[in-house]
Amino acid sequence: MLRMAVGHSDDVDPGDAIAGAIEQCRISLGGLVPQAGILVSAFDSFDPVLVATVREAFPGVAVMGSTSAAEVSSVNGFQEDSVALALFASDSVDVTVGLGTGLGNDVDAACRSAASQALAATRRDPKVCVVLTEGFVVDPQLTLDAMARALPDGVVIVGGGSSRRDLGRTPTYQFCNDRVAQDGVAMLMFSGPIAYAATIGTGWRTVGATGTVTRSIHGVVHEIDGRPAVEFLARYLDVTGPASYGNPLAVVEVGSDESYLRAILGSDPVVGSLILYGSVPVGATVQLTTANTEDILAGTKDALARARSEFPVGSRPEAVLMFSCSVRRFLLGSRTKVEAELSRAEFGSSMPMAGMYCSGEIGPVRGAATSRFLNETFVTLLLGT
């Protein structure tokens, strides 16, 4: 049995909001004792007191989380400037947490610290973990690679970058129990006989020619097909202007058969390089993409449907975690709420759901050795026993 109790409030007073979320969780738990939980909060609403209040209400519970661009749940749908809480109780699965800090100084040490805390609290085999990380102090893919090294082989990583309502702004907060960081990585790990399916969806369609990245560093592509990268896109886009969120690059790495998106933040016209939110390895194939509102929502629907179809046969789905992108929220505008509505339509009104809008998302990509840092993506984690 896995029970995820969800509370969600957009009360203007953060203290009243967390009190409301706690009461909703208490009712849903029905006397069960939660082991751990995820708290996501609007940046302007966050205060360490929120975490302390949850831990006081449920003695012994461990709480991790981060600030978010917006919050989503089965209780209150899509909301901005709110507080959402998901608490986990189980008689067979261990749910443990950790926080590492100092990503900019030593990414491996930060990830080892977070992983060791979560691993020390269980004797069961870890299967899947949620990672909420700062995404600007270091290339998030380096964080994911370091986390994969810190965890036993085969642990699937999903989640996203901590964020705030202002697109791309810092600082953001990551937290675990009584510790708060601005350069950290927080994790929540499920160990034991947990059943799960983790899927990604975008909705963007590829257009135009493909090219191969021939020179790149973290966050910058210098050359495509041996020529300055801006030349590859110049026939389609004016990349000398503002960030081109509506036309990200589709990236297919060597050995993979599934693409992921990389947002174009701008260019360096002097050297002809493209500035991206995240890395693109040398040898990867890239192609421009485009999407309208219906395409984006179709990507959401696809991720949700595949999570259901890929969930292990014979197991019972009991909870859904969702991680969408702050850029999707920006592009969808007033229709952002439809992502939550599609989730409810796919899994039913009785399925507990919780999630957040992130600065970049984290999920598995077919053929990639570790989870990938994604842009403009909807990630679904379906959990059960």
C-alpha cells in the first residue's frame, strides 16, 4: 500500500495556506502515519516556518521540496502563488529524503551528501527518486550525472529545477527539514517494492534540416556540422534577438532513439555560438521545432497516457507526481490549467496528484545512460504497489 495525501491552498497568508494543506492531508491520511513528503511553494510565500509547521503537525515526518513557478494538485488544480503538500505513507515502501549543498563548489560532493542521507534511512533497495535542484549555478546535467554516480545502479531520477514565478530569475530555494539552500539539490527516494512508470512529453514538432553538433561546452553550442551554430538556425530564426522559447532544439544523442528539448536563450554573434539552457553533447543530432497550443497540450496528454500504459501489469496505481515547465506555463497562458485537467481526465478524480512548474525538468530518455535535464517538457511519475 502507498498512500499519497495531498493538501493545496492559495490562501494569501502563507501560515493559513499551510494550515489548510495540513488539514487536507490529515483527512486524506485517515490515521496513517506519513514517512516523508514534498512541499512546493511560491517563492514569495516560502518561509522555513512552513516546513517546521508540517513537521510539528506530523511528528517524525521528513519534508523536502523547493520553490516553484506554479503549483498543481488533485485538490486545487493549477494555481499560482500557492502552497502544495504531498505526504507519503506506506506499509511496504520506504520514503526517505536528503539535501546536498554547494553545487557550484563540488557537484559530486553535494550529490553524495544528499544520496547518503536518503540511503542511510532505509535498508530496502532504492528504485526511483525525485530530485529538485538549483539549475543555474552549475549545468543541471552535471548534477544528474553526479547523482547517478551517488546512487546504486538502476535508480530512476525524475523531478525538476527549483524555480519562481519570474521566468529564469534567481535565487530559488531547495530545502529539507530544517535546512534551506540556494545552491542545493533536494531528493526524495522510494525504496522497496514500489511500482512506477516515468514518462516525458513535449508536443513540439521538428521542422527543417538536421545537423550534428561538432563543438560544444556546457550551455553553449559552438558548431553544427563544422560551421558556426548560428548559421544552422539563421535560415529559420533571428537568434540575435531575445530567447526563442517557442522554437527549442530537438536533441537526439548518440545511441538514443528519443529526443529531448533544449531552449535557445540567445547567441554570441561574434563567435557564432548558441546559448542554451543546458548542455548538448558533441555528436548529438539537432533540429528546430515548432508547436502551437494544441500541440503542447497533446504532449501533456501523451506523457500521461504512456505512464498509464507503461505501468507494471498487476500493480495498482496509487499516486501521480507531475513536473511541467515554467516556459510551458508562459506559452500556454490561460490554458495552463488544462494540463491539470488532462491529468484528472486520464487518472480519474479519486487519484491523488501533485506537482510543480519548474525551471527545467528531469526524466528518463530512451537510450540515455542517466536521466536527462529537459526543457519545455511535461514529466509524469505514476506510483503504486
